Amino acid sequence: MLPNGPAAPGAPTISNVPKGYARYVLAVMFGINFLNYMDRYLGAAVSPLIQRDFHLSDTLVGLLGTAFLLVYAVCALPFGYWADRGVRRTIVGTGVAIWSLATVLSGLVANYAQLFVTRAAVGVGEASYYPAGTSLMADYFPKETRGRAMSYWGAGTAVGIAVGFAGGGYIGQHFGWRTAFFFTAIPGLIFALLAFTLREPLRGAAESKGPQVAKAFDSGRHAFFDLMRIPTVRYTIFSQTVLFFVLAANAYWLPINLNRRFGMDTSTAGLLSGVVLVAGGLVGTLVGGWLADRRARKSQKGYLEVGIAGYLIGAVFITVALTAPMTLGSIPVFIPAFFITVVGIYLYSGPFTAVSQNCVPPSLRASVVTMLLFVSHVVGDSHSTFDVGFISDQLHSLQLALLITSTPLLLVAALLAALALRSVEDDVTRAEESWAQRGTGVQPELEPAPVPAG
């Protein structure tokens, strides 16, 4: 059952929101997250075709991923600031519309330089969506069910990557890579319209105590940089920064690695990538949220423990996946190892998102997501696809380039997350108390939009 409504009587209610409306919001946000990642990894699925048509080296193919991620990280700064002060549904809708239009343009390019610009423009739209979307979701679900809610939402990531790989690879193989880019444009524009119709919740509406306000003005330059002084926020951001390098590099280069290592064509490589990613990603994301909410009943450390365990599982099995053959005799090796790797890595998704929202007051929730995006993408994965492509060109082995970066970095990510175990309880308590001290008055809600049928 999807989490909805208050976990305790009274305070954590969403003003004037009909029963079940939070579930509708979660469904819309799941759809947007699905399209977000489908669009992002569709480009990776057709990268062998683009590489062939434009005669590109691995370095230049990797640079396309870097263009998107770097722009995504930088643009998150102004959009995150806006999200903590403005109407979040408007920001989400605007972002979805921008990236959908940029994707259309990606299918119309005539050369590599134009494709570089259009893929970078996709990053502008996606940067505006995520901080505002996370803050919006946190005000629809109370702390007790926030881990599961974020995991259900995060499951769209796994499904989107899978469909991006499988659908993009199939369409690219049979109808051309340009057609594949058009594949996500129409549903993206539809979900942009749905986002504009969402009802904007009050900030603090799902908290057990403290005010519920339509607008807050806590965000700013000093408040933004002060977020890194919160130990739990700091260490989880550093941990995810290292993790994102591994995630982006492996997901982006996966179809080409399968093509070279096992001789798969573009369609087969995309389909295999998609099936395993969606299955492993869904299991990991949903189980991670469920486990974390259960463990967090006793201690907020539960959110971190689940993610740390996943990192360690991922470190072991990604080594197996990158070194083992497809089968040993009749026993499958690569696919099970790949599947367990994905499950382990994705255990962190809902729990780490939830704990970051729990460690700051509602008025700074978009800002903490913005800080995560900026640090993790600029320092972590914005250059990861380029780095692996460059190492591959130097070593003449994409498989080796992925191996020497993935396993060590997952162990580092686990260590960084473990450093937050000492501070998480105090940081969550401090955030709750600071919000409660603001008072208990409720301000009028922003105008509600009509609730869609069903």
C-alpha cells in the first residue's frame, strides 16, 4: 500500500487535500521521474549508432554525458533557490517542458556540435525539476512514511533507465537514433501539463509540529552554504558524489561494453541492460525504502545502514560482473551478478533522500537537494563518462576502465556514509526543533487546482 496522509493524529495533515490526493501526486511525480531517466539514458542506448554516424572516439561520446551532467549541476543552483521560495508545481512543469523540447531538438541535429548543445540543454530542464519535486513530495508525506514514498518515486528512475535502454536501443536499431529521441517528447509535454495542475501543499504540512506556511524565505547564499555544516548532510552528499561517478559511468557505457565484450548488437544490448536495470533497480529501490522505514522506527541510523549495506554488496558483485564470462558452462554468471549489483546499489535511493529531507527544516528542503545535485554532479559524475572514455582510450579496454574505477569508489562511498552514523539522530532532532520554534500558525494555502477524476 502506498503511504498517504498523517502517521499521527492531528498535525501532519495536508490542508484541504482530498483523501488519496497524495497518491495521485506520487503517481504524477513517478511518471515525471520515469521520463526524466528514460530521456537521459536513451542517449546512452543509441550512443553506438551516434558514434558510428559521426565517427566519434570514446572520449567524445563520453563528453556528451558530461555536457548534460555539468549543465544539470550548475543550473540546479538558481532553480533550487527558486524552489524554496516559489510555487514548486510551476517549477516542475517548466522543467519537464524544457527538457522535452530539448530532446526533440536532439533528434534534428546535423553534427556533433549541435548534439552537444541540445544534450546540454536537456540538463537545464532536468535541473529545475528535481529540487522542487523533492521538496513538494516531502510536504505530502510525513517522516514516518517518507522513506517509502521517496522509494516509490525513485522507482521511476529504474524503470526510466530500463525503458531508455531497451526502448531506445530497439527504436534506434530499427528506425534510427533520431527517431528514438522523439520517443520521449510527447509524453514529456503531457506530464508537464499535469505538473502545472498539481495542488501546492503548505511547507511543513506533513510535520508533527511547527507552522504550515505557503511561502518561506529562509533560503539564501549563507543558508545554502551552511547546509554543509550539518554533518549528516555533508557526509551523505560526499557519499553520493562518489556513488554517482560509478552509477553514471557504468550506466552510460553499459551498451557499448556489452557490444564489445559479448558481441551484442545495439538492440540486444539495450534490451538486456533495460531488463536487468528495471528488475534490479525496482527491487533495490522499493526494498531499500521499506527496510529503512522499519529500521528508522528505532533510530534514524536505519536510513544510513541500509544504504551502506547496499554499497558493500554492490562493490562485491560489480567486480564479478565486470570480470566474469556470460556463463560458466551452462550456469549464468554475468546476468545474476549484474542484477545483484543493481539491487545493492539502489538500496540507498529512498533512504538517503528521506534522511536529507529529515535533517533540514521544510523551508530548506529544495536547497539541500540543490546542494546534493551541485556537489555530486560537478565533483562526481559530470566528468565520469569522459574519464572512463579517456581511460578506455589509453588502456584500450573499456572493461578495465570500468573495473578500476567502480569497486574502489563504492567502498569509499560506504565509508563516507558510515561517518554520518554518529550525527544523524542529533541532526534530525535539531531540524524538527528549529521548525517547531517558528510557531504554530497556519497561513492560507495557495489556490488549489481541480482534482483529476480518479
